[in-house]
Amino acid sequence: MTHSPRVLAAFEEERWPESVAIADRRGKGRLPYLWELVRRSRHADVVVLLGTTGFGQGYTDILAAIAIKRFRRRPAVIMTEATWELGSAALGRLLRRPPEDFAWLARAMVRAFDGPHVTYTVLATWEREHFTEHWGVPVERVVYTPWQSELFDDQASGTPSDVFAGGNSLRDYRPLIEAARRLPDLRFRFATTNELGPLPPNVEVVGSDREEMLDGLYGAGLVVAPLRSGGIRASGQFTYLSAMSAGKLVIAPDTIGVRDYVEDGHNGLVVPADDPGALVDAITWARDPANAAAVAGMRTRARATVRDGLQPHHYVARLLELAVGEADRWAGRAPRRIRGRRATAPTERGADPASDPAA
């Protein structure tokens, strides 16, 4: 390629450089946006699509990828956030059938747009290692790109609680509810709209919008990520990375993706999944004044983890580096390489949702 690659991004991100063209979906209907995205893709060297546009968004980015595959001159395609479930929760609710009944449809949609011009990004190393097993895509076309968080104010205040937990997708609050029963003197605050069943009196439940999440996070003594075990994708990164960014101690179960971000005893605590007793022990340890210095060190290192490598501009830099490399490779200048653990952001001077293809 004799010129800088023409990059078209299918989602707005203020940290994209001016050289990146944006197909902004805001304020557009699904069909007009899809038409614009496909039309502009014909003039791009690489198109960066959003893999989490599912049933609720009309599958616009998936349909665009299917159309691109039929171009005579295809651009390279980066399908970001390909953290998909096998099945469709949305179709399951609509047709009153188990989501896994639609695993065939999810795989068929991936086959419809997949090809050697497509590279996928995921948010956990486990997802990369198992992508071929679940989706039939060679592992060399799958890249781990760590997720992002804003750098939140570590001095902000919110509604006080001893323990905060939040989120809806792929959550399991049952172990934490049982831990709350065993710790009746502590105040627990959950930001979720999930059905939780009977609760002990020391648990308060509020909504799960951004304001409630941040209010609970800011006021918390510590944050627990109530993540469901099993499955084929990671979840909860927004919750625990936001908490780490705000300098909170995070306690997370040992589920998919957690150890990519939380190092046990260094910037947080990782406990066995589905184990209320382990949660009780970790919460009790963290609140013991004898461990205050160790906890303070973990909180400081948690914030530094986000500040030094997991902010939005780091994520965009990784995507852009990947996009430029794939444009060059697809143009024939560079052979494809087997990628390792993660995409890395370029060195910077002065630098500071979960869905499935049939969801």
C-alpha cells in the first residue's frame, strides 16, 4: 500500500484521530445507517465494525459485514468486541424458547460474513483461546484487546455502603446475597434490575443506570463483581474496571477474563466462583484494620492499572494499530502473523456490553 490506509470506523469515539472516517449511527434509522456504512466501506482500506450491535440495533454491523464480503474489492474488516453467546436471548424471549435453541443461527451469521479479510477482537485471553472451538475461526485472526475505563475521581462521594455490586448481564448475585446474610452488620447495595428473590434486611437494591452505578461505586467501602460462572464469554469489565479506576478494592470471582485485569493480592482480590464463604472471608479480611496498609496498596495499584494502560485512548490506539496492520496485510504487503496474548498500544508521549450476533 503506497498511501496511509483509509480507515472507516462504524462507531463514534472522540479519541479517534482526524484521519479516521466515522460512520456515525446517532440520529439515523437502521436502514439509512446500514446503507451509508456499506456505501462508504467501498472506499475504505479497512472497516472497524462493532460486534455488539445485535437484535436491538437491527444487526447493522453484522449485515454490513455480510455485504462487504460480496464486494469485488473487499476492505479488511475488524469486528470489535466479538464477545458473543451461542444463541440469542432476545429471540428466546420473543419466541419463548431457550436462547441456546438459536446457536445454529448465531454460527450461520458468523459464517455469512467471515473470511480471510476479517479479524476479530475479544476482551479476554480465554475468549481468544476458545474462539475457534465456538465459532470456527482460526485463532490467528482473533486478537485480545483489553477493555477500557474512564479514569474516575478517586475522591468523589456517593451513597455510603460497606459493599457495592452492580450490573445485569451474566450476573449471579446468589453467592453475594448469602454472604450478606452471614455478615448482617454490613450494608450491601446492589445496582441491578435482575430478579433477586428474597433478600436479607441489610441489602438495598437500586436501579442499574449509569448514575446509580457511579453513586454506589463512589460511596462503597469495597466493590464485589457478582459474575456468573461458566459460559463462553467474559462480563463485568465495566463494573470492576470502573471500581479500580476510582481506587476501590475489587473482589471478583475467578471467572472468564477476570485474571486478565485483576491480579490477586496485587490490585484486587480473586476468589473461587460460586463460593459465599470465600466472599465472606475476603470481605472480612479487607475490612480488618490490621490489613489496612495492604488494602491501600492494592487500591493504589488498581487505579494505576487503569491509568497507565486501560483508558479509552489506550483502547483506541490498539484498535488503530491493528486496523493499519490489517489494511497493509490485506493489501499484500505483510504476511499474517500468529498473534500472541494481546494487541499493544503504540508508545504515547504525555498520554494519560454484552451481546451476541443473534441477540
